[in-house]
Amino acid sequence: MEVVIVPDAAAGGELIAEALATLVRRKPEALLGVATGSTPLPVYEALAAKVRAGEVDASRARICQLDEYVGLPAGHPESYRSVVLREVVEPLGLDESAFMGPDGTAEDVQAACEAYDRALREAGGVDLQLLGIGTDGHIGFNEPCSSLASRTRIKTLTQQTREDNARFFDSLDEVPHHVITQGIGTILEARHLVLLATGEGKADAVAQAVEGPVAALVPASALQLHPHATVVVDEAAAGKLKLAEYFRATYAAKPEWQGL
Ligand code: PGA
């Protein structure tokens, strides 16, 4: 796993946006897996700026979703489908047809989960999956003790995650209890995993994921099993890494042409 320590969230956003742009220049129809939450927003802003500036043509790129609430009415502004369309698909100038995600309104949730795993496979697999990390170490909505081999399925959110996400809703009561999430096994099939974490509140989760044992208790530790995983952290989120100096020195000495 490569760990890159950046000065702040904007620098992390720029670095990952450049990695996405490089991928799309090499593979214009790349399938980009995106995450929701506050952390990845600087990535989407930086990538959209590159598209507007003509630095990259993303018109053939495809976007897929990591997870989704179950039970929000179709078109709810905080459904992750709405969020990804608003924050990623539209700013990149893409059409809704470039987007795929699980159906959180399906009556048969299990069938919707299986259909999404199938759709990802049939689309050729995810080229780069962007991930955030929960304060409890989750990736996607794979809460602690999710199977490391899990596929896309329904999960129940922890109270901590519901409280963390309540800021997007009018009250805690409105935050759904159930979600659909790509499983950890599904996520590990992406060709490149890039996890971004910013802020002191993520420092414990980052240290456990990067330097702790691989454990279902810390779902993000599954990145240790992936042959191409990159963890981008700002100084605050890197605050509890024992090997921070080694990670800094390694990245400083990395040839620029290698990218992420
Ligand atoms: P956040 O969410 O970026 O809003 O902190 C991260 C996550 O829960 O994966």
C-alpha cells in the first residue's frame, strides 16, 4: 500500500484528480468508482476544473456508485444517486446514461444488489475506486465486522455512522438505518483503490487501517490485501501513523512519471 501525506484537503483533491485525469487520458471510457460524503468533494471540484480547462476530455468516462441508502424516495436530494449526479456527473458534463448505481428503491433489495454486482462485471470492472473512510473504519457502508469477502448487499448502519451522516438531513431520525453497499470483496476487484482521508477525526481509523492487522473489525484494513492501493491523507489524518516519516520520504523520492 502506498501512503501519501499531503498538506491539506485541497492538495489531496488535486493529486487524486490528476490521477483520474491520467487514467481517462489513457483509457477514455474508464469506469470511475466514486464515493459520497464530504471528503471527496475537493477531488470532484479539481477534476471538473481540469475538464473545463480542456486539460482532459472526460466525455466518454463512466461513473459508478459505491453505496446507497435504502428506502429514500426516488429523487430524494440526499440519496447517493442524487448526490453523485449533482456532485460528479453534472459538473463533468456527463449524461445520466454514463452513470450506474444500485437501486435503493427496489422492492427486492437482494435482487437489486446482485444485479449491481453483475452490472459492474459486465461493464468491465471498476478502473479506479475512490473511497472515504468512516470514523469507525468503514469503506463504502461496510460497517465493522463486514465479511472481507462480502459482495454487494444490504447492511444496517451503526449508530455512529447515522450520527456522522445526520448533518446531511434535517434530523437524525431521517437518516435511514439500511443501505446497499458494494461488498469488501466487490471493492477489492477494482483495479486501483484510492482512499482519501482528511481531518483529525479520521486519524485513528487511518492508523488502524494502514498499520493495524487486517481485520473485519476495521473494514478499510482490507486495502492491505489489494495489489494497487493508495491512501492519501492530510497532515491531520496522518497524525497517528507510526511510519509517517517513512511514507513522506518514500513519496518525496518517487519519480514523478509514476503518478499514483
Ligand atoms: P465523510 O464520510 O467523507 O463525509 O467523512 C466518509 C465515509 O463515511 O466513508
